[in-house]
Amino acid sequence: MTNPQGPPNEGRPTWSRPGDQGPFGQPPTERPTERMPAGDPSQGPPAPAPGQQPGRTDQLGAPHAPRQRPPYTPPPNPPTAPPERVGGANEDPAGRKRKRRFLRDPLSILLVCIIVFALLLGGLVGAELYARHVADTKVAEAVACEVRDKATASFGVTPLMLWQLATKHFTNISVSTAGNQIRDAKGMKIAIDIKDVQLKSSANSKGTIGSLDATITWTAEGIKQTVQNSIPVLGPFVTNSVTTHPKDGTIEMKGMLDNITAKPIVQGKGLQLQIQTFNALGFTMPKESVQSTLDNFTTKLTQNYPLGIHADNVQVTDTGVVSKFSTQNATIPNGSGGGQDPCFANL
């Protein structure tokens, strides 16, 4: 068989040209980075077999065409962790709902207010008790130093001690001693009621006392011990018993050598044992001499009290002698410097 006659093929028909050709007559390669096969770079691709449908093939462009590279894309940043919630990272929604419901509940709010009020009240009570303890201790120490005996002090219930400390105005103070002695007077006990104390420090004083009333009780046994101690060696011979007579207001002191009946009276700022009868056994002693000795004895025991305290009255009872002392608008000693009372230094 022979080929039909016709004009020679001048070129490849349009319908047989592969699609998607580039401007240089060849299709763009889909793999621009594919390595070029070994061989002659000028050799073109092999022609397709007869009857084979031309398709997309990996062809190289013109030898002098520049290679195109895809644009550089930076790698994406790693995802950041969400910030942790302070104090509630592990808290479930149900817990938050319970908190909101608790804060909105009127009964819960009332309970919180009661707790806060109780804490404040407890702190106030604690501060009040501590302030009272400190104030009681200071006053008791001052009185104990003055009388040379144990003493206890207490302030009035109202107003509050914190308020009194803030204003430095103390309305009512009570002081009492153990009853062992007042200075050298054995068996003597004092109960003091102090009112209207104003603390205001100055060069010579720490303040003023509006009024001070004291009740001093002196037992018959205490009188006997005091007289015996005041007369060394001969004390037990002079007085070995003391008997009180409330009806006539006298006391009788009996000894092996004498028998004295005296009446307690107010003399000056203190007390005096005024001799009513005096009998000495076996010898004669002037009454005036005995009276002078008793005056010196009682003056030392019942006068020269601080704050201007003086005797007001005295009474004889079945158990001893009870006397009233007082002072008004007294100046509290500074407690330091010459002539000051050291017992008031820590007030």
C-alpha cells in the first residue's frame, strides 16, 4: 500500500499541539525543581509515538529560561497557651455559681456581718481587759509602796477604761490592802475610794485627785503588837493585852508593870491616844511623860500620809478602832526629783 498523494506536511496542525503551551511553544513544567536528565541539554524531548494522544508531560523550558522558585513563607508561630487564672484555674463553674449565690443570699450576708461584729467586739473586750489590768496594777503598786503591804485596785465599770485612758480622766478607783500593816502599825487595814482623777504632767505633779476617802481599821491585836514592837525588850511587860470599850470609846492596855486606859481622838492630821487613867505598879511615873510617849507613837503611825490625807473621825468598836481619813483636790506627786514621793513614779 502506498501513501496517498497530497501536499507535504508543512507543520504540525493546530489541533495536534499540546495544550497549555507557554509563550515559547512549550508547556510550563509542573515540577520546576526536578533535576535535568543526563545527556545533551540541547536535545529536545522525543516525539510522541504515532497514534498516541499528546498530553501533559514534564518538559524543560528553553535552556536559557530562568527558573522560578516559590516565594518563601515563614513558618507559623507556635500557639501560645492561654493565661492562667489566679486562684481559680481548677475551679469548676459550679463552685463559682455557689460563690455568687452565697454573696447574693441575704442570710449569708447577715451571717458575715455578725461574724465581723463578733470579732470586733472580741478585740474591743480584750483591749479593755488588758488596759484595766495594767491600770489596776499600777495603782495597786503605788498604794502597796506607800503602806508597805499588799494592795489590790479596781476601776469603775463605766466609762470604758479605753475611754478613760484616752481622756486621762478616771472617775472612780477603789483600793484595799491585805490588812497586815500600814507602815509600822500592825493589824491595820485601809480601804480607799478615789474619784475624779485628772492626769496632767507638769514639773512638780502628775495631775490632781478630786476626792479621796479612806477607812482605816486597826484591830485590838494589832494595837498590842504595835506597842510591843515600839518598846524594845520591855514591850511585852508594858502591854500584854488590849481590850476595847465601845460604850465609852476607850481602849485598855494592860501590862505587868502598868495599866493604861486611853481614848482615841483626832488631833491635827492624825490620831491621838488621850490617857484617861494610868496606874503603874511598884513605881511612880508622871502622866505627862507617858502621854508624850504615846503622842510620838501615834503621830508616827497615823500622820504624814501623802496627798494631804488627814483624819476626820475615829470610833471604837468591839474588835478595834475604825477611823476615817480624806483629802480634797490633792496634787499627785511627780515621783522624781528632790522631795518627791518615789511610790508615785510609775503612775
